[in-house]
Amino acid sequence: MRSSLLLAGAIHALLGLCLSFGGRPDATIWDIVKKDPAQDIVTWDDHSLFVRGERVMVFSGEVHPFRLPVPSLWLDVLQKIRGLGFNCVSFYVDWALLEGKPGEFSSEGVFDLKPFFDAATKAGIYLLARPGPYINAEVSGGGFPGWLQRVRGGLRTGAPDFLNATNNYMANIGKIIADAQITNDGPVILFQPENEYTGANSYSPFPDGSYMEYVLQQARDAGIVVPFISNDAGASGHNAPGTGVGEVDIYGHDGYPLGFDCAHPTTWPERNFPLTYRSNHYRQSPTTPYSIVEFQGGSFDPWGGWGFAQCSELLNHEFVRVFYKNNFAAGVRIYNIYMIYGGTNWGNLGHPGGYTSYDYGASISEDRTITREKYSELKLEATFLTSSPGYLTATPGDGSTTLYSNNADITVTPLLANDTNGGSFFIIRHTSYGSFESTKYSVMLPTSQGDISIPQTNGSLTLNGRDSKVFVTDYDVQGTKLLYSTAEIFTHIKVEGRTILVLYGGSNEYNEFSIQGSQGQLRKLEGHDSYTVTSSSSPNYVVVNWKATPEELVLQVGKTQIYLLDRNTAYNFWLTDVDNSKSKLIVNGPYFVRNALIAGSELHLNADFNASTPVEIIGAPSNVSSLFVNGIKTATETWAGALVGNVSITKPNITIPKLAELDWKFIDSLPEIQPGFDDSRWPAADHAYTDNTYQPILAVQSTYASDYGFHTGSLVYRGHFNATGNEVSFSLWTQGGSGFGSSIWLDDTLLSSYLGNGSAEGYQGKYDLSGVELEAGSAHTFTVVVDHMGLNENGIGYDQMKAPRGVLGWRLETSKATNTPITWKLTGNLGGEDYRDRARGPLNEGGLFAERQGYHIPGAPTSTWASGSPLQGLSKPGVAFYAATFDLDLPSEEWDVPLSFAFTNDTTATGVYRAQLYVNGWQFGKLASNIGPQTVFPVPEGILDYKGTNYVGISLWALEERGAKVPGLELVAGDPVWTSRQRVALVNSPAWAEREGAY
């Protein structure tokens, strides 16, 4: 079918909120039927996006609200992204969490997106909506609900039953997003259909324009009018404007150049540096702004991986400097970092290729702290670009080792101005992009005053190791021309006729700039003397050569104040919005700055502090005479024209309980292996067929978990048989996804366990029964526990998401070359798709006895349970559930205190085990002791009650004959931060009630 949207003029896309710059769009979206503009708020040309007629640089970061199930913390994360200088956030929606049963869409409580939209508006952030229906995102099934395993048609294709299955979700989520569009005074300015629609198997039509058109039309029918943008997994041109049916408005692609090899955090492979991005763009979509809809902000990490601390080293501040500036050299104007905040795969929402943490090594850590250096580096870069309107229309050129630099070890890539006021930009890097060398060089750059050899003093410049620079020429600083600068720009503002410019350089590096003015006009206001001043050969310009040191140097030329900093000092600087105005302030000192408000002579600063520090307010209006920090009046003095006050904090004594000393209770959570266990109410595995087209059944009936509505958590099977007395072996095929494990009991005796590893998705074992006495005619039961690690992600036409979970095949072989029949029953979470806990969603709990009874939920009847701690554990194989309560009384009104549950791991000494951590009913940890790597599990305030009683539950599954125990368990507090965030509200965590029909 044809699109109902016609793009008049050069079609281009949107996204952003940031500094707005003058200019008019030349593209408008039109509705063919009505012949009236569908919307004219978000438009574009070949350079950039326009919002309300103003040109913007879209600098965005990826956040998944479903990975932080505390809506009152969303604003904190979004403000920390805004503090980076970003103006947009991209978000996925996980279909599997919203339609756990076909036809029943539910988006209440922590799954309600309206608070996320409200937080974005309050933070001053635009949104790029990416609801799929397929999202990938390292979530179970790539966002597909488990019941799609029963859809026979190919997933992500034009198969009618698959398309029909998506209709209810897309209609509902589309309406929710449509209501939040900028056309309805909401924050959503861009919509992405599908996700990474890039490659397919050789048996599926690809690219299938009609399929993509169907997804586009679903969005239109739901009311989406903002532009559509794509994210090709690689720069392949799929569905780009002009390709026909299924084309989007703005073409974008993804980039993960360093891959996901966290094992080698210092290795930058030789051929992984992107050098063809811009040429690909000119070939594939020259009439739209160059858009990278996902660029690497970290890495996922699998079961058995190296941990996210090591991933953050691979994708560190040096990676941000070299790779991100290379993207700037390519002229990216819509730019989204995946991830900027990762969050947590709580409640089984992750795919098998990852564990509970989704920290991703991102700039903002899983516990919302911002201590990684990459956060500060990214803040410098994003603030610069969103302060530089000339960048949006500058024309990228080819990188050269000879045209601009005197050293072939240095590559310079230009972005040349298209007008006299725009300025030109030159990206400097090592030709061997991963070099650790310190390389001396000089450059010859074109300026309005002719070609100039730089530096004019001090002989040479130095590029130290894995670094990259952005030099500028003819750069407009609030009406004053910066002829050139080898120091990088953080930002510039104008206040009451006074201009403030902030420049920075690497520690102890010499830099040089030339700015309008004369040598006689230049004076030092404050700071060191490591600088020289000379007259420029260009009239009306002065040249300053200076050394970057930790001490601030403040110079003044005419009405322009210039702050000269080393990079580590610049990390402490923030450009912040002033509420109810278009003004901005530069603030130096706090751990984080949220915003500011000027009321008469009072300046109110909302900021976070992790240490006592001076606070420097640069650019306050002259009538401001008093400073309030987080509501507290702070004495000030003047330094170089700035207001300076001292903020002194005394960190509170954080008292938290010792978990080892709690009054733990426990209950057998695998009573299925006890003699006489009654499974009469269990679902029978009696389907003589399966609709699963990925893997036909191998036995007389299907035992695939999803055929019976079980898509998450632990699976438990009961296989009944009457012995012939001739049984000699039992073969069993179990599958749970990467990192899974399983255990098999014959009656009450452990037959074997598969301990698992980080890669195997399934296991086929054959077990000798020759030593087991099975009397002819006697009844016996196999009990099988399978750890469901989530469903696979789904390629186009491959249908890997349909890979079944649970017991896949079996054979009970006799010495007579016959097979003894087995009748199977199975269970997962109580009710399956009719899941009982609507507040915590369809994936949070599995099929262990304690979970089916709801004993992981606060208020469970533990008083009748036996005393026992997970630190004592089990002396034999089985599953136990341990529970305890503890009280917290933390000063959370003023202090942000991250808390984590930390397990000690020593499999050799304490046995192989698998554990789940439940906190107030929410599953916030899944641990495989012999696989790892995760042993520390952050749990946010809002899930934890910082001012009340908390309930913690731990399921402990011992897989070996010797049993197992948790060798150590602690609740650990992170560094307290004096905070100005809004108060955190407890999420709705319904208490335990006896579950009707629980078995």
C-alpha cells in the first residue's frame, strides 16, 4: 500500500530540543487526503531538524523506562541527561510487558508512560519513540511476548497472522505516544517504526516494503503525525526516502564499531574505525539530516562475561573523544547514544544473552551515579555542539594527512562554513586512530584572514595518545569572532553585554587562540601566569598561547571574559538552564547541577554534592546579590566577576542492617520431589501438536512451555510412568537459553544436574538407570527443573524467538529395545498468561512452589516456617525459599544513597547454586554461582522503602549432591550525595494474599 503522507520538498527528519538557531525549513509533511499540513512543527532540510521553525542539533541518549520501575526516579535520570547538554532521549517500549495475554493490553503502574512523558517535559527533553513492535534491546524475545511462539507465520514479515497479532499492541501504544506528540504539547518529536530492519534469511522477502508500510500505517492510524525515522543496523540504505513503499521520512543507521569484546578493554581493532559514514549518507539519503540513531555508548555482557566495569573501560572517555568526534566530522546532526543509562533487567525481562544488570558500561551507571569519566567528557562535547549553531550547516570534507597538518601521523577532517558567520570546524586525530603516542604537529588552517600556520608561538602542538580535538576558525562567540582556537570550546553565553567564553585543553598541553581585540585590551582577571600574548599578523586580533593547568586562568579582551581550563577542571563546569527564561548560567563545582531560578536579587541553585566544594556562578545578572543552594542561603564573594560561595556538607552516618543477622525463615520450594506430592491441578502436557514452526515436536505430545502459556522464570515438570522393570536409561533434552541449568530427580533422588555455562542454550543428557531398582508395575515420577533465561531475540525470517523452552524431548529406554511411556505435567508462573500479579507484570515470577504461592511478596505467612538462613543453605540438592524483613531509616529527603545486595561467591567451597533475589516482591537479581559474573545487585529506592519495613526473599537452588549455601550476603551503601532531586515515591507493591487455585 502507498503511504498516506507526502513529503513536499526535500524530505528530512527531526528530533531535538536544544539551543534553537535561526532558519526556515524546506520540508513539510502533508496529508494527501485532506490536502492540509498534517503538522508543521517538526520539519527538516538536508542539514538538520527544525522544531517550530528553529534549527536544532539533536543530541540524544537511550533510556528504557521499563528498566527502572520507579517512575519518580525518571526525572532524576532525564535531568542528568539534560545536564550533559543533551536535548533528546530515545526510548523503547517492551511489548512483552504490556500484552502478556493476547488481546489484553495493560499499561498501568510502573508500565504507564505518562509520568515518563511528564518528566521529559519538565526536564526540557524531547523524545524519540521506538515502540517496535520488535525492539531487540537485549530483552526477552526482543520485546515479543512469548505467546508469539504459537503464531505460525514468520515473525517480522508480512505473514497475516503475525501482522494481526501486532494490531492490538500497536493501536494502544500508538495512541499513547500520539497523545504525547509535540503537536499535542507533548515531548515526542520523532517516531521509529520497527527496529534494525536490515537483513533476513534467504527464504524471506527482504526488504519487504509492504511489511514496513503496514507498520507505518499502524502508527498513522493511531494518530502519529511526527516524522518517521529508521535505524538500519548498518549503513545499508534500507527504507530510505525515495526507495518506494515502506520508506521512512528520515533515514538513520546504527554503529557499534568496537563491538562487545569486554575481555580486551584496551584493544581497538585496526579496521574498526568508521571512515565511510559521510560518503554512505550522500549515496543513500542526501536530502535528510545525517542521522545515527544508535551509536555505541557501552556494551552488553553475557552470562559468564567480564562484568560491566570492564565494559566501561572498553568504551571509556578515550573512546568518546576519538569515535564521537569522528562522527561529528561526518556531519551527524541527529545523534543518539545507546545506552546513556542502562538500568536493570529486573523480573526476568532480559534475553538469555545477558544477566540482571543492564548497566551497559554507560555514562550513567545502573545506580544512577555519574562518576565515570566518560560522563564528564561527553558533557564537554555535547555542550559544545549544542552551543555551536554553525556546526549544523557546515559542510563536511574528506580527512587528510597532508592538506592541513605537517605530520602524516595526524589526520584533519574539515567541516567548512557555508556563510561568513557560521565558522569552520576541524577534527584532529591520530591517523592510526588507536595510537598511544604523543605526536607533535602544527596545522595550516583557512580563515577569513587567510591561511594561518598554527601555532604562531611555541613551535608545535601535541596530541597525546587516544585523544581527538575540535579546532575552530571564524567561530562566532556571541558577536565576537574567535579567529581560531586549538583549545576546545565548552560553551559561551552573553549576560548584560558581557560575553563569557570557556576554553579547555588536556593537562599541561599548550594551546593557542586568536580573538578579536588588541594586545592592549587584554588583561588578566585571575589565575596563573603560564600564558603569552602577542599581536596577530591579522589586524584587530590578539594571539594567546597558554598552558592548561588545574588552576583557572581568566582573561578579558574588551567585553569578553575567557576562562582557560585544563580538561579535568572543565569536567566540573556545567551549563544550566534558568527556569522561566531563555537564559543560561555556567556553574563550577557541584557533582551535578539540575537547574537554577532567579527571583529578583536571589539566585536559587538546585544541585547535588558528593563533597564540600566552592561553587562558582558565572554569568549571573548584576542585580543578583544572594545565593541559595538547595534552599539554603549561602554567603558569597566575587571572583573575576563571578559569584563564589562555599558549600560544606557533612555526610550522614548510614546505618543499614546486617543481613546475616536477620531472623530468616525458610520453606521447601521443591516439594514436588517429596513422596505423595499431588500435582492433580497442574496443567497436563497433552497437546499432540505444536504451532511452533521453529522446532517441530519430537515426541508424542508437546512439552514446550510456551504451548501452555508459560514464558518466564523457572519451569517445573512432572513426568509420570509405570515401570516395566526393564528400564536402563533415561535421555532428556532441556533448553532454557544461554546460561541455563537444569536438575532431574527420579522420585526423591537427584539423577543429575546440568550446571550450565555462558553459551549453551540447551543440553541433551543420557542417564544410566541400571543401578536403580524399578519394580515392574510400580509408579514413579521424574521431576525436572529448568531455568528459563528468557526468549531469544529475533532476526527477520529466522524466528529464533520461537526456540522453545523447557523439556523438548525424552526417552525412557528399556533393555528390550522399547520405550516406557511418560505422561507429563508442567508449570511455570501461576496462571501463565493469566498472571496473578498485575502490578509487577507478566514476567516477574516463575514456577517454583514459593513463587506460585506468592511467598516472594511482602506479608507472606512466614511465621509458620522453620528458621534457617541462606547462609546456612541446604545440605542436599533441592530448592529452598528464604525470607526475612528489615527496617530502614535513611535520610532520603536530602541524600541519595544507592543500595545494593552483595553476594559472596565461592562455588568451590559452598557448592554450585542458582539464586533469585526478591525485594518487596520484585525480582531484582538472578545469580548462577558457577557462571557469573554478577554478584552485586543494585535495588533503587522506591522498590526499597528507605523509611520503613522491607521484605527480602531468596530462592536457593542447590544443583549438587552436597547441597549449597550462599557464603556471604550484605546490604551495601554507596557514597551518599546531598541531592536536590524530587522526593522518591514508593511504587505500588501489593502485599501477599492467599492465591486462589495455587498449587
